[in-house]
Amino acid sequence: HDNAKEHTISNFVVWNPSIRKSIEITHPTLLLSNASTWVGLGYDAMANDYKLVLIVPPWKSWILRTQFQVSVHVYSIGGRSWKSRTVDTQFLMRSMYTDAAIFLNGA
């Protein structure tokens, strides 16, 4: 019996507390599974831009495999546009269940 559900989302809100402003970011076609979706916000120093990153693994395919394709969606806040890619990747299954984050350049 498969009770997995998929749903669409269309809006994210990014709040900057130092200037007390927010922006609403719309993704017109993003399909999320109820398994896991990772969302991150980062700064791209080379582009001088903040980016919203969504990593969406496909629902059934990652349960028993260590290699699968994920959808990666990156929103450029400065450019106000989305770029999406499908990436072949290999994960250690235990890393799927952690709340760890990686910071670069002293952040």
C-alpha cells in the first residue's frame, strides 16, 4: 500500500531582520514529496548575491539505493530567477537523517 503524497508549493518568504523587510519568492512548478526536501539560504560571494537552494530527492527511488537523481533548484535573489538541474549523486544513507550544515569561508 502506497500512501505517499505529493503536493505543490509555490511561495517562500525570506525575511531580513536587520532591515525589517521580506521578499516573497515564487516557484511555479515545484513538486515536493513528503519524504524530505532540503532548503537552504546562502551567500554567493563571487556573484554578490543571496541564493535560496532547494534539494528535492525523488520519493521512492532513494529509500533502498545509495545512488539516485535529485532535483536542485537555485533562486538568485538579486537576479530574481530560478535555475533547476537534475543531478546524479551518491549519498551515505546515514547523512540523509542528520541536521548537519556546512559553512564555507568562515561563515
